[in-house]
Amino acid sequence: MIAVDRGRYSVLIDGVPVSAMRARELGRKGIVVGDRVDVVGDLSGAADTLARIVRVAERDTVLRRTADDTDPFERVIVANAEQLVIMSALADPAPSFGLIDRCLVAALSADIEPILLLTKADLVESPEPALARYEPLSVPTFVIGRGSDLTPIRERLVGHFSVFIGHSGVGKSTLINSLVPDTNRATGIVSAVGKGRHTSTSVVAIALPEGGWVIDTPGVRSFGLAHVSADDILWAFPDLEDGATSCPPGCEHQSAAAGCRLDDWVASGNSTTDRLAAFRRLLSSRTGGAEVG
């Protein structure tokens, strides 16, 4: 499945895009970009033809999000992704560390390899403050600015099914247009309030010339994690995970006053106060204690 548009699905069959509808027997089962499906009917791909999707194969991975951290309704973004490219600008708009943290949790809990891609490096003196924040995770990281050589990123993407996530205005569509000539994904400017306009309006899989796929997604303003557990969140903070073993049973990891030992762990140089604060914000937001970023 390479695209979904108002109840019509674009399915690639032997290199030919075929327009299809969902068969009634599938009921309300959701179908998303990345799904592997069985299709019957007219498979020619000719204009004004319509096939039927009759079966959806079991998914290897599922990238999900919720509207907020207390919303039980999951929204599937893409199926069968191997890599999640988390894009954040270093300036214009300012980096959203909250969104990066959330996407890292979502990727790791879904068994998807996270990749951090920082853009607009030409607008800042140095990317080091942002890089240092995620150094403990050993996540593959790329930094690009205007005129940067994209070869290292391209090599990382070739042969894989990779989904791009980030706020509007961070350069997702611009990058994809550079990686895949003649794609013509819409691009836009950043508004005066620091949020980009939504330029991509749907999830679309685009074939790389060298092999593999990139999935462009609409810019997100929030990334809820109601579908992941507290243990999943801790797993995305490996620099804190060992320290948590010293906490008392049932520790909610919110403060030293409540018995949490993570403050001592950070004070011993095993992590940073920024990382601990980010971890606690994510835990707190699950009970409505913080805004979803």
C-alpha cells in the first residue's frame, strides 16, 4: 500500500500502481500505507478501473500515536516500517525536544529503528547542544543545512522502508524532493508564531531511485503515548534505566522526596538533569500532568 486518499487505496502490483477499494468483508479493519494486501479484480492500473482489497497480511511493525497521553484511541500512522526518521529543525522553528523524546519512545516500543535528523544547521552556531542531549542513546544522527551533502542519509535509507515524522516546517518534503527528483512534494514557510504550515496532507510512500521507500507524513503538532507503558518510556531512556533498579518497589519516579533514586543517579554523572526532567514529563503527562509535545 503506497497511498490512501478518501477511501481509495493505491496498491503497487508488479511495479504498477492499482487503484482499489476495501472489500466489504473486511468490515471496519483499517488499512494504512505500508500494509501488504491481497487484491482481486482489474489489476491493470488503467484509468477508471478499480480493484478490491480482500485481505491484509499480518504486520511486522506498527507505528501508532494517540491524540494525547490519556486518549485510548490509537491512530496507526504506517505499517511495516523499519526505520523512523525523526526530523527536527535546529532553528526556525526551534527544536522540539518533547516531540523527539516521544517519537523515540514510540519507535523503540514498536521495534522500529529510530534515526535523528537535525535540519537547518546553517541557522545556528553549533548543533552540539542538541546532539549532546541524545548522545546517551547512541541513536544514528545526521545534521544537515542548506547545501549539505545528502549521501550519508541516502545510504542509510536505501533498501529500507523508512517513515519521516516531524513538525511542519522542519524540511521533510524539501528533503524528500532532493532524495527523489521529480517527486514535487509541497513545501512551505514557517509562520511567525514558529509553527510550520501543513504542506504534506497525506501519508505517501515514495520509491527511492536506488531501492527502498520513504514515507512522507503530514506535520504533527502532538504525539500522544497513551498506547505505551511506563516501562516502554523508561526503555527509551537507557541512561536512566540502570539507575531505576535502585528505586523502591512501585516507584513512580517523580521526585526524590517520594523515594525516587534517579536524582542520585544523575548527580553521580550517569545522566543529565535535562534527560531526567524529560523522562518525568512523559510519565506525568500520562495522568494529565503535562501538555503533549
